[in-house]
Amino acid sequence: MVLEQLEQAVCPQLDCDYDLAIVGGGIVGLTLACALKDSGLRVAVIEAKQHSVAAAKGQAYAVHQLAARIFQGIGVWDKMLPNIAYYHRVRLSDADYPGVVEFQTTDLGTDVIGYVAEHQALLAPLQEFMQECANVTYLCPVEVVETEYKPDFVEISVVSDGKLQTIHTRLLVAADGARSRIRNAAGIKTRGWQYWQSCIVAFVKPEKAHNDTAYERFWASGPFAILPLPGNRCRIVWTAPHEEAKALLALDDAQFLQELQRRYGDQMGKLELEGDRFMFPVQLMQSDRYVLPRLALIGDAAHCCHPVGGQGLNLGVRDAAALAQVLQNAHENSNDIGSIQILQQYERWRKRENLTILGFTDLLDRMFSNNWLPLVVMRRLGLWMLRRIPMFRVYALQLMIGLRGRIPQLAQR
């Protein structure tokens, strides 16, 4: 309903000046806009599509503790919670090796370890909250066709209802995804690679209760994750080499369920598919720069990582909170929010932290996605250490859920 209202609304005039314009009205872009509600900054959100592609594909995410605290600090978390599942434990295992590592709430001293949410469960409350932000203007459907960077502002040429118009802003923020047109137009290079793997994602309904447990099981072909959802549903993320993934996607539902049951195990009984299956390639990407004068990159526009551990969205939410803090502090001190000196504060904060997680997820995938004996011995020694040494287990868990880096002020409220 909120999405329909936004799509049917008449776009405001586009010849206004803004302090910052965010290109991309997805979860990360809206998190930044909503985080700036009380900043005194005039914000425009520019979104080209009326319908979210991720929502159409039934995307779902692990929401880590730090991201949840950021949403809580913004004031939107309570609106998200009714449609979000939580998990009390995570079971980590290496194929059929019996030495299973179980992370529990006692490792963190919290009521839950993390949450799982479908795309709309996060996006719709952010859209609703954005409507309450008097300083935020939502421009949709509006497409950016050209950007020109001036010393004191950015001139953005956009198309709305077939008409070419111009927006002037002190800062442009790219939240337009891994294939960011804003990043590419600015000439920012990226480093990384495509993995030899693709991911198949699907919703299933198990016969038995999922008991609020998340699973990450590593196979030689790639990680296999099970995430609990409301209504005793689960989200599976099945990583496999490209050709194997294509073959799995081509199976009919009965054949796919048969293969899925072998990989999934029988701990939750018979499985039933809900909705379509989707496949996407896996990549690691880090932008050479997160900022230029009058430009900042956040979320997938700045970086992408392997889906193991459910890091992608969480890194983007942390980017948004960090940038919001830097911009608000600059504005309160009467500094130019588009200056490179201010924007580099954000880059120094987030680029190294993101690189740590990108490297960690890459290491996990490479260590576990093979049967080379020396690595098998090393990783099983690591699992033994996780089981037997609480300090090691707690550190690893805190790293994966974002609690080992700098905590944004939003998450401390």
C-alpha cells in the first residue's frame, strides 16, 4: 500500500536545490535519507523504477545486530519487527563432518543473535518513515541521464514524465547498486572478480518447525545457508559452480526438491517449495575510492562480497549510518558537506572495515569450497577451536555481525 501511494504520487518540482541527492531508493539509500531526518539537510531521493526488482524476486536478508540497532536509532525498527523473524542460534558445519559449531545467544549476552527479513519488510517501513521526514523529497520515477560536477555543486540532468529537467545539489550520493551508473560516469575504477559460483535462492516451507535456527553448511561446491522466516518458512541460499547451478535451476520442482532434500537434510522433515527459484552470479568488488569531491558511494555501489554470512545488505546499512553521521557533524559545524576533506572521513571509516569483511568472506568460501587435504585439516582445526575456545567463538561472531568495528552514533541510542 505504501509503495502504491508513493508511485501514484505526483513528483514535486525538480528545479529545487538540495543539500544532497541520493540516487537509488532501495533499502540502503532510504536508510541514509531517514537517518538524516533531523539533520537540517535538504535531501532528495531519486529512484528510476516504480517497482523494486529485489521485491519482485522475493529477496530476503540476514539482518545483523548492528544493522538492527541502526534501524532502532532511526526510529523505524518497531515498524519492521512484526514481519521479521529472529534466530537464537546458528549452526555452522563442514559438509558431513560431525563437529558442528553452534553459536548461541549466550555468546553475545543478547536475546537473539540476528534477524531475517524479506525485502518489503524492510523497504515498506522505510518508505513510510520517509513520508514523515519533512526534509526529504522523493522523486520517482525519475532517471538520471547526466551529472556534471562543479566546484560548489553537482548539476544533475534527469528525465521525469519524458521531460528533461535539472537538479542542483551540494553532494551526490550513489546508492544505485553494483552496476552503479553514477560511479562509472565519475570514472571510479573497481577491483575484484567474479567467482566460479552462482547462488540459487528460494523459499521453502518445512514440515517441522525451524526452531529459530539458522544454518550455514559448507560443501566442496560452495556454502549452503538456511535462514528462518515468519510462518515457519525458510530462505535457502545454495551456492554451486555455474554449470551445476544452471542445471539445478532447470530441474522441475519435484526434481529440485529431491536434490534440495539431500543437501538440506531431514532435520525439518519434508520440504515444500514456495514461489519461484532465482539464480544470480557471485562477485567480490571493492571500489578504488568511495568518495570524490561532491560524490560519495554507499552500499553495492561501493562494494560487493560473497553472500556467505549474509554480509551484503548489512555493510550497506553501516555505510549509510556512517555517512549520515559524518554529514550531520559537518553541517552542525558549518562545514561544506561536499568537500573532499569531509567525505574522506567517511571513506577512512568504512573502506577498511568493508575490506576486512570482503577478505573474510572470500577466505571462508575458498577454504571450505574444496577438498584439498591440507585445507580440510586446517578448517576442521578452526571448527574445533570455535567449539572449544569461547573467546575465539565470540570474536568470530562479533566480527560477522559488525560489532568489532566502529559503532555509529545511531546504533548507540
